[in-house]
Amino acid sequence: MNVRKKMQQTEQIAELARIFEYPSHVKMFALVSQSRYLVKKGEAQITFNNDSKKGSKVYKLWLFLFNDVILIARKKNSMLPSGGPPFEVIDWAKRSLMYVNEMAYSENTIFLVLLENQSHKKSGKRVELSIHIPSQNEHSRWLQALIPPTEGDGGEKIYEEWDCPQLICIKPYQAVQPDEMSIDVGDVVKVTKKTSDGWSFGERLGDGESGWIPQNYCDEIEDEHVRARNMKHQYKAIISHQ
């Protein structure tokens, strides 16, 4: 990415950060970051499926999808003389803790699960949303934004920037091919691609060098990626028995 575009994205994030306010029951999120950018935003009709108090009421809310987090916000009444930020965040979740239930279907509706939300009223709980988007085109574009491709050619597993696992080297490996990377014990590699025959492609966090490495020379770090993956598997098991 060129420097100018990176600066424009950072400026956009700084501007977006000023349009949000957080009520007392929602944990504040520090939005400004040089690595963050907006993927898609828009208004939708949202139903909170697992909230008995809300029942089946439909809310007009805004979704702000960034590369690593999603914010759900309510647009404040422009007729009221508040003078503050125009949007009130009602919940948010990291993208690694977000899951689209593709097994459920309803026309122009996306079934989104926040595996761990950030509203203090029910912080850390699973929240299920039905997001209805009347336009078929917008529905398709939201699906594409929420579910990026994960399979490459030859059974490769492709990871998004916000969902990359990390490996730590447990025994040295000396690169044999030009596209491989030599690693030493303790090196930490952010993995962006895995193949079914035991190889991973990634970037070493220490110096930014990238290349292919054998997975059996490494252990996967038990981090948020692993926790999120386990939560997704748990949720899939739950809905498969319903």
C-alpha cells in the first residue's frame, strides 16, 4: 500500500472516531490506529434474536465494519439539540470473535453472531443478530465483506489480517528453497496461509521477513485466534443439534 493511501485511511479513521459516543454500559473502543481501515458501513434492519426483552422488535441501526472490529450504532435524533457525536455505539466485537451463520437462511438476511460482545449489560456474552438488507446487491456486498475467501488453490487455508494465527519456532529450520524462510528457536511467525501438506506461509514479527516454513518445526501460540476458533466450533456444535 502506498504512503498516501495509508495516510488517507488513517485520517478517515480519526474522523470516524469523532462521530461515535459510548453510553455508560458499553465498553469504549480506541478506534484510531494506523493499521485499521473501514471496509464497509451502512444502515440495516436488525433483530436481536436471543434477547427476550427486545423480543422480535426490529431496529434501524448502522453497521461499521473495519478490518479488525465491527461497531453497531444507533443514529441519534437529528431533531434534538444535543450537539454531540451523531452515533451512539450500542455494541461492538472483534472480527475474530464474529461468526456468520451460513446454515440459517432467509431472503436478504444475514445471521451474524457476536461470540463475545462488549456491552456491560451482558459483556462477554454471545449475541445473535438477524440483519435484513432490502437491496439484493447490498446484501451480496455485505456477505462478501463479512465472509472473505478462506480457501485457495490446492486446499490452501487463507487467513485475513485480523484472523492470523501465530506460530513459535521450537527447533531451527534452514531454508532450502528461495521461497522458504530460515527460522530459529523463539521466532514468532504470523501465518497468512496454510497448506494441507504441513507448510505455512507467514511473516516473522521480528524483522518482517516472509516465506514458507514447515509447521512441524513450530507450535501454535494459544492466543485469541485459538480461543475464537474454539468458540466458533462450539457454536457450530450447538446449532447443529438444534
